[in-house]
Amino acid sequence: MAKHLIQLALDSLNYDQTMSLAEQAEPYIDIFEIGTPCIKFNGIELVKALRAKFPNKLILVDLKTMDAGEYEATPFYAAGADICTVLGVSGLDTIAGVVKAAKAHHAEAQVDLINVEDKLSCAKAAAELGVRIIGVHTGLDAQAAGQTPFADLENITGLGLKVRVSVAGGINESTVQQVVKSGADIIVVGAAIYGAPSPAEAARKIRQLVEGKSNAPINQLAEGKNGSPHQQLILDKLSSILSATEDSYPEILTIMLDRAKRIFVSGAGRSGLVCRFFAMRLMHSGYEVYVVGEIVTPSIKKGDLLIIISGSGETEQLISFAKKAREVGAQIVLITAKSSSTIGDIADEVLQIGNSDQYVKVEGMPMGTVFELSTLSFLEALVSYLIHEKGIEEEVMRTRHANLE
């Protein structure tokens, strides 16, 4: 069975918010749709930016062309669009123009059936012209009036046309599986993702449902003998957090590690245990590193680096450490779950693991587990990056491992 594609409607007028949303949802999305309001406000430069940022994703520009099909669509295909939309009510000549522009750029045209009276006839005629995607679309105004796209979707898929069928119109977690069963090839999701507290998490859940995986809360999952639902819960959550973490962080932290005379790490509770994991690997990699609080840890001085792991950035003892390090002229890095905090205001660099809204209560992952495991995974990946970039052999690391144990 062909893979169902998930299309994210990027409808914000704000350029930066649009790019940020795309970055968060990217692991779970197949098509980025630049919505009509968004493309009207931001213009063709947004197409170019998304094309450069996401070379392996499909980009749809929702032009909703009504006239001058070839003339209007051509520059957007040339800028990197894979799909442009033309309104079914525009007439066959306009549709044919967009198809011509699409073929010239080895791309596709999509006909949007919004407000078309005879949708079946329009779909057949568009397919004969070379349209590759038929869009069943219930607009925002129609949604507000209580309309859904399901009846039209079943009628269009029932035609058996050699096209892909796209469906849009208020699709969310509760309706997406019904859309899949109705035969849609492309499932367009908008507010259910961009309006969620965590767009990445919402996109992940939609992907799971489209692929037929359970999305029930952990206490509703059937517990197998190996406890796999619980394992999957944790793996999915960590993947979501790490996907939303800046790709530049490993390089930033590696540069600071290399510039430091000595490295000090500190954290409280379980975050402190993560510190010890990290300190051990730094030692194996050849750095001079100390864990704050150990009786053999020397005083921190100018030129040293203090790395603090704190989900809140507000732990009193760690605030004191940060102030002392700042007083003597040491560099400070905070690894945290929050974009702003007391320690963050003191630090030279703040590395935020995921987004703040991803740390809401997660059943089955209590009391900071999400941050601690995500940070541990991030730092393990950092060590992998570091030894790869520096060409540090495992045999060399083994020579530094403790032999009095």
C-alpha cells in the first residue's frame, strides 16, 4: 500500500514563526504547504527559504490561481515549488496553464475543488488535462458552518482516477484515521499541529495515527509481556524533544570545551547524575574535567568552563555556583528546558533542550524524567560528534578509563 503523505498547512503571516513551525514538525511531515495568506504576505522568498532549508521535503504553494494559470504559477515552480494549486472554479483553460507550467519544471499541479458545484465532473476533466492531485477542501468558513470533507472525499476516491487525492478541512487526531479509511493519499493538517502546545508532539501523534499505530494514553495501552508500549512512549517523547533542539549546539559546546583550560560540571539530583555521565566521557576524550562537589575538585578560575545542567535554571545552589564562576571570570554554559531563567541570565550560552511547552506532564515519565533522559541523549550524541570531529579512537579512550575499580 502506498504511503499516506502528511501535509502541514503553514498559515501564519509571520516569516520567523513559519520557519520555526516547519523546523519543529519536519521529522513527521512530508509536504510543507505555504498557505494562501502566508504566500500572499511573504512572497516568493519564503518558497526559496523552505526549499533551501528542507531539500528533501515536498513544497506546495497554495496559490489558488483563478486566472493566468501558466503566468502566475511559473515563477513559483522556478523558485522550488513541487506543487501549485489552481481553483477548480477557474475553468479548464486556467487549469491547463498551471499544468503546463508544472510539466515545464518537472512538478505537479493540484486542483482545489473548494466551492465547485459539480466536483466529480471537474475532477475528471482536470485529470484528463494532466492534473496529478485533486484537492477535496472544506474551507474555514464552511468548517465554521459545520461542514466536513468526508462525503466529497469518498465520492472523489470512488471515481478511480489515476491521481492522488488530497483532503483538507479541520482534520485532527480524532478524525485523521477516518480520512485514511476514506482513501485519501495526502492528509492536510493545520490548526491541529500549529495550534497545539507542542507542534512537534502533535505532528508525531498525527503520524502515528496515519500509520495505524496506537495513540492512546499509556494507561489505556495493552501491556505486552515486554512492556513495549512504555518503551515506545519514552522513545517517541525523546525523539520529539531532540528533533526540536538546535542543530548548532554540538558545535557551539565543542568550541567552548576546546577553549577552556579546565571544565567543571554541576547539576542537582538526577541532573547531577547526568553530569557525571558526561564528565566521565569528557575525561575519556582527553579533557581535564571535574565534578563540582567532589572533595578533590579544585577552585574554578578565569579561563575555565562551568557547565550547569538544570531543567528550571532556578536551583538555588546552582545559582550560587553560577554567580561564583561569573565573579572569577569563568565561562558558563547552562543546559536547560527553559528559554529564560536566573542561571540563564548569568550564563554565556544557554542550550535549551527541546521547547518549554514539550515539558508538560507526561503520564509514565514523572518528575523531570523527560528533561533528564533527553539531556543524557543529547550529551551522548555530543560526545559522538566530538570524537568523530577530532578523530579520537576508542582504543585511546580505553587507556584513560579507570583501572582501580
